[in-house]
Amino acid sequence: MRFFIDTGSVAEVEEIAAWGILSGATTNPTLLAKEDGDPGEIVRRICDIVGGPVSAEVVSDDAAGMVEEGRALAALHEHVVVKVPFSSEGLAATRALSAEEIRVNMTLVFSANQALLSAQAGATFASCFMGRLDDISVDSTAVVEEIVASLRPGGTTTEVLAASIRHPEHVVTAARLGCEVATVPVKVFRQMLNHPLTEKGRELFKSDWESRPEFVEWLRELVSKQPTSA
Ligand code: G3P
């Protein structure tokens, strides 16, 4: 499963991109509205940092308006994927944009039926919001499982993108169920790092090594003998 970062913050993208694990990013009007500066410049900057698909969302309600906005957003950068909220107008806009080879991320998908329709309209990604399902006591695991199980047999190329990720367990569930992508907020990425035994183990290795100063010296010398990388 590939990782996208779910944010409108360039600083957060830079932080997680430095880990070497990012394949893309997702923005939405709520996330971008939290940021200062030109939204177009922010999206372009995020595209340059991640070097992969970056979703930017249309806000019109009618297909014609969505297509116009989609073309304009796609023209911002080669990595832009147009995010379209699910609706009948959204399906029509997705068909039109994908016919122009503009990639679409169908968002606000909450059921297998919506995902199946999105795939038929030519969507590259179908974004299922796990956290928002859990918010209304609908079991997001069951919904994601049904979405993946429904799309697979049809041989569709539409990838399942797990979104509205609220905690590390959502990430594991998405991977276990076969989602191709999870878009993760920075807070959850930081939580995914943590395990008490990892921390404890690192400290023990360090203190055991430092208990032998001659070994510390040996490694320092070994490093100093290496040719300096340009
Ligand atoms: O990508 C969608 C995501 O940003 C929504 O997350 O936490 O507002 O449900 P949340």
C-alpha cells in the first residue's frame, strides 16, 4: 500500500517527505482553507516535493462547472489529480475529464455502489472516508472491505484510496483489506512511528555500545577513513 499525505500544509509535506515514504498527497477545500498564501502555489509546491499524484478539489455542483475547474486545476502541474465529490454530476464530470486524460480522485465515497459507479465513470482513485463512517457508527472496516471486494472482480484500474484516517489502526486495516493507497494526516504518521520496545531497544544498544569507549573510538575512526561523499 502506498502512502499519500493528507494536508494543505507545505511544511507538513516537507516533514514527512524527508522520511522517504511518500508517493503523493491529497488536499481538499477544508485543508487548503487553513493555509495562508495562494492555493495554486501551495498545490504546485506540494507537487514538486512529493513528485507524485496530488489531489486538488473542484467546488462547483454542476458537471460543466466541475469540468472547467478540473481543467484549470490539472493545468497547475503535471502531478495534479482532480478531486471530484461523488454525485451524478460528479460522475458526468469524471467521464468528461478522464476522456481528456485528466486523472480524477472521486471523493466522499461511502459505499460499494458509489465506488462501482466511480470506477465505471473512469475515476483513477475512489476515496473512502473511514473516520467519517466511524463518526456515525457505521463500521468503516466493513465498508472498505466491501468496496475492495466489489471492485476487484471487475478488473477495474480504479484504486481504492483510504481517507479520513484518524488513527494508526485505520492504516493497518486499509492495508490488510487491500487498499492501494492510504492518505494519512501528519499526526497519524507521527503516531505510526511509535513503539515502546523500539525506543527501549535503541537506548539499550546505545548505552551498551558506549559502555565500551574503545568501540566508540573504533567506529569513529572507521567512519573517518571512508572517502567523503561529494
Ligand atoms: O481527505 C479527506 C480527509 O481530509 C477528511 O478527513 O478527518 O476531516 O474526516 P476528516
